[in-house]
Amino acid sequence: MAFGTTGARSLYFVAAEWPEFGPPFTRGQFFTFMTDRQVPPTNNGAERALRPSVVFRKVTNGFRSLWGADVHALTRSVIGTARLNGIAAYQAIENALRGTVSFLS
């Protein structure tokens, strides 16, 4: 990935701002799916998880504030994680607001 691309700049920004995450990637991480059968070889799952937010952003012509975008992203994250763990959206949001996040239904 060339440094001039948006993705590369984002990765290097994250690495610079939060050094505890380490370098953005290492060569060994590219082929993890070959040694660990639970890791999918594509990012299709991530793309599908992002799709509802992208459609929402396009239909509404974006967010009017950074706060609104952050709230939407956090809410989608909580709901998406809950869905993967078999928890209802309402229950997940309620648990997150109470600070009692649990993935045991």
C-alpha cells in the first residue's frame, strides 16, 4: 500500500496516535487465514457489517455533526456485536447504557 493512499495514511495515523496498537500490520498477518482455519481469507464480513451505515449515510446525505456520526457508529457497533452474539438490539443498547455489557443471553 503506497503511503499516499487514504488507507495507508489512516493506518499510519492510528499507529502514530496509539502506539500501544503497534505497527499497522506485519507481513505475517497477511496470511493468518492459511494457518488458522477460523480466520476467513477475505474481509467480506467486515464489508457486510459496514454496508448499513454506508447506505444510511448516502440516503441522508451524511451527518450534520461529528457527534451525530459518532453516536451512529457506536450504536451500529453495539447492535452489530449483539447480533453476532444472538442478543436483541434493544437489550444490547440497554446493557451498554447501564454499563453491564454481557454477551451471555
